[in-house]
Amino acid sequence: MDIDGKTKDSLNARLNMQEMGIRPNLHPREEEGKQVYDAAPYTLSVEDIRALCQWLLKLKVPDGYSNISRYLHKLKTYVRNKARPEGSIAEGYLADECLIFCSRYLNQIETKFNREERNHDGGQDVTDSSRLSIFSPPGQALGKGVFKELSSELHKVAHHFMLTNCKETDRFVKEHKNILRMRQGGGGEKGHGMLNSRKRQVSTENSEEH
């Protein structure tokens, strides 16, 4: 992103390439008594940086996705002697492992091994009265709720997800497969009869409920 103080693409780096005789298109040149150089091909423009930041703003990843980079940052905080960073990291890591080992025996004290996850939703309520198991698990809203009308394509995806993940629909799926098998096996009229009978049964059940 060509940020001052962070980028490695500096004048000294360009002079080193010039001295080594590589990447002549990136060598500095003198203009009005100053040494200048063109931006590298990988340097992002203002529009590119803005687009990248917008993408990162909307990016959603699973919980714990960035744990590796966080852990590397944690290891860097162990460094006390910059002349021997490896020794500092090893010593800090060993101390951390000792604390973890001891904490596993402290059952009456909250540690990172027995505390609830930050996204814990409380588990399924025993008093839940939802008729479909797929809608029973509780959850916590992240941010303000927004009403959104599903498109035809998203509605089909949601419908398919419910049919393949809701155990209450298993018997209906099985019946449908049996009817299709009967039709393919020459039992077309019987298959239509079973389907119509099932429709009447479902219609009767819905009428009794309402």
C-alpha cells in the first residue's frame, strides 16, 4: 500500500537493485537534482486501496479464523532480548505451557479451558415449542436486525436446505422417492393415487390444526 515507514520499497532498495543490475525498469533516476523512481507494479492506487478496505470491511470469517496470526503476535511479545529473540520466545513459550498445565487442575477457577465460548448461545431451551427441529436451536443476533425479502433463487436454496437438514421431512422425502420409483416401474396410476391420497391427508391435518 506504499505506507511511509512500513513499505520495504524505498530508495535504498531501488539503489541496491541498480547496483546489482537487476530490474532496470525500477531503477531510480535523477530529476531536478532529486532521485525519483516509478511505483512498483504491485503498488496499489488510491482506488485499489479503497476497494480493498471496503472488501475487508464486509468480510466475514469463522470464529477463530485469525488465531494463527494472533498467536504469532503473542510469540513476538515474549521477546525481551532483541539480540536473542529465539531464546526469549522459547522461554516465554515454556512459561506459558507450564501455566496451561497447572490450570487444567484448577477446576474451581475459570480458565480459558472451562469458560464458555464468546459466541455461546445457551444451548437448546428445554421448553422450546418449535415444531421443526431446524428452527429450535437458539442464537444471538449480531447487530441490528434487518428485514430482507428473499429472491426466488435464495428461496429455493433455503427450501432445499430445510428438506435436507430437517429430520421431520425425512418421511415425506421417502414417500416422494417411493412414488417416483413406482412411476418408473410402471405403477403410474398407483403412484398418482398415493400422491393424491397423501395430499388429502395433509390437507385434512392442516384443517384440523387451524
